[in-house]
Amino acid sequence: MAAAGKFQVMSLTDAAADRVRDLVENSDKEAVGLRIGIKKGGCAGMEYTMELVEDTQPGDDVIEDKGARLFVDPSAVLFLLGTEMDFEVTKFRSGFVFKNPNEVSACGCGESVTLQAADLSALAR
């Protein structure tokens, strides 16, 4: 992933950074951050995954932004390049929201997306 290394994979809004820090600080585990990935699933084909990280894994792309630490699964990096992670609270739900330029489409419920790999040559221009 050397080519992706010169680009910041993801960024966090203030609200997302606050929520990540809260999750890590209030975890029952010895968490050091939050791992972000993608998996096949949902009606649009892919879903974002999140889990607290106790032990780092080789190859993780580590992002430190606004005092929060994210670990991006290496298999997800090309699908997440340029993504902004936000945390929204509405009348009916609260949760992380991903503003991902690699998103081709999303299902109506907003739980799954169709993603394409980022074009590294376009980013290098």
C-alpha cells in the first residue's frame, strides 16, 4: 500500500473524533482505537465495519486525527481513500456516517453501499 501512504486515507469531523475518543476511553477493554473496514453484505453489496482495537495488526493504516485513533483494515484502504467520518445524532438515530467519494450507490436504509476502489492515478494529479 505504499502508493496510498502519501494520501490521508480518512479524516474525522469533530463529532466523530469525540465519539471515537468516548468509545475508547469508556471501553471495558484496553482499547487503543477503532478499526474501520468493509465487508460484503446488505442490499447494496458492502457494509462498513467498526470494532474497538486492543492489539494492532500488521498492515493497518493508522490515522490520528483530532485526538482520535483509527486503524484502517488494509483490504479496505482503496475503498476508503478520501472518506470523511462523521457522527450524527438525529431525533430517531445516532451513529457514524461515512461521506465516501468512492461510493457508487447506497441502499434506501443507508446501512449498505456499493463502493469502487479509488483511482490512485487521479489522486496523484
